[in-house]
Amino acid sequence: MKRTAKIAIAAGVTLIILATVGLLVLSSLAPKPANPSAGGFLGVAEVGETASYQPVEDFAAAVGRQPDIVLYYSSWKEAFQQRLAAEAYAHRATPFVQIDPGHTSLAVIAAGHDDGYLISYARQVKAYGHPVIIGFAAEMNGYWDPWGYGHTSPAVFVAAWRHLVTVFRRQGANNVIWLWTVDITEPGTGPVQDWWPGNSYVTWVGIDGYYYRRDYTFGDAFLPTIAEVRIFTQRPILLSETAIGQVAGQAAKIPDLFDGVRANHLLGFVWFDQTQSDGIYHQDWRLEDNPAGLAAFRRELKTYREPGKSLSPRAGS
């Protein structure tokens, strides 16, 4: 995730090979939309949104449309952000929380030792009474987090994920859209299918990935991972964290992102609208900092249809 400053990038010949294989596999699978009535979702992640909804409002004013999804990141043992959720609902948006287990062992979670926290969280989500998108231990196929590839086995991740979902269901928190989130396939990441907990434990699939360089395209960034996912599930796919850096040619690449979402029948995307300045992997992603990029984004939104129905935990079931 961009917030952790730990995303790797596919490069050179390896990337070209992966992208080519992804395109070939996609062509052979010819996947249909997993939920054709859903789509057109626009999400955003903003700095400071848990303290005030104003950054989200500023984004909406800048792009000319209220987002449908508002993403925030939650550390382990942190309570559900009820104020942000209420603000999102008042603006006809759905809260999306990525729960980060930090250094808490997934084996400990799977064994039920933190059930007190999970039960409390589930009850808070149930009391909210509207759809909530929840991700947990995201980008587990990457090597940069303690719950990820090379640090925690896929079997332990699956056990922890299933336990989490089961605890919520037992508390009657049936308003959750469970978003299983992987990082884009690139050198050093593991095969995404290894972490799959099964269709009965997942509502949507999330894919995190960014445009880093000027030669990067939707095909380079996302098609190989979409192809992998479509081998084992037809669950709807959301680009759960993405952006185009200014170094990557933000304004010129924005149409490619929108076209890729439409062509691959994805639910939509969540834009990481934050400023970073630590090399190519942590560029300035913020639209408001680039008038040309913002103008391109606004143009694309004019033909990017808004969702035809509300988000539902039953979507894609």
C-alpha cells in the first residue's frame, strides 16, 4: 500500500513477459462481467479524512462528483470510525476500511485470541446499519508486510480471514462487503490463488496497483493479476487502491485507466489522492496538484457512468 512506502515494481523484460502472458490468458478465459449491473464506482483515500470529511468534500468539488466509496486505513485494535462512516453515508458514499493487523500474528487471530476486539468491532459495524467494505491484511501476496509472502504462510492467512468473517457473521454484521485485496503481480510476489479463502468468504476482489512510469499502461499494471484471479473466481473486481503519478504522465494516462476499468468490466476504482515525494514509487498522486491531470479526470468522469444501484453485501453472490 502506498501508505506503507513498500510497493515493489515490475521492470524490464520480466514485466513485458508477465504482461504478455496476462493478455494471452485473459483472451483465452474471455471473462464475462461477474456482476454486470454493478460498476462505475469512484472511490477516494484522502489524508486527514478520519478527523474531518472536508478533504473528501474538496476532492468531490475538484473532480465534479461525490465519491461512492471512501477508503481509510485502520490499525489493529482501532475502533470502527463511526463518525467518518456517518459522514460518508450522509454524502451517499460507502465507508471502506482496510484493517492492518500490524505485528499481531495471524495465527493468534485465527486461534481466536483477539475475538474480544473482533466482536466489539463487528457490533459497531452492525450498529451502523449500512454497507461497509472491509479488507484485512491486504497485499498478502507481497513480501513487505509481516503477514505477507515469505513471512506468514497462505494457510495461516486463509484461517485468519475465515475466522474474521465467521466472527462478524455470528454477531449478525451482515452489512459487510468482504474485500479480499492483493497487490498487482510483479517480481517477488507470490501466486495470488494460494491466499484465496473461497467464494463463501469473499464478496469482492480488490487489486492494488499504480502507474509509476511513462511507459506503464493498464495492461502492464493490472491485466496479469486480473487473469490470475479469473482462473479461480468470478467475484467482482475493484481496483482498491490506485493512482497515476505525475512522473508517470498523469494527465495522459488517465484515459487509459478509465478505459481499462470499462473494458475489463471492473466495479470501479479507488483513487489514492495523496501527495508523496520519495522517488518513483512514492510520487505526487494528488489530482488537485496537477491542473492538467484534474482536467483529464473530469473529462473522463463525464462518460463514466455512476452506479445503477446501491452497494450491497450480496453483490456477486
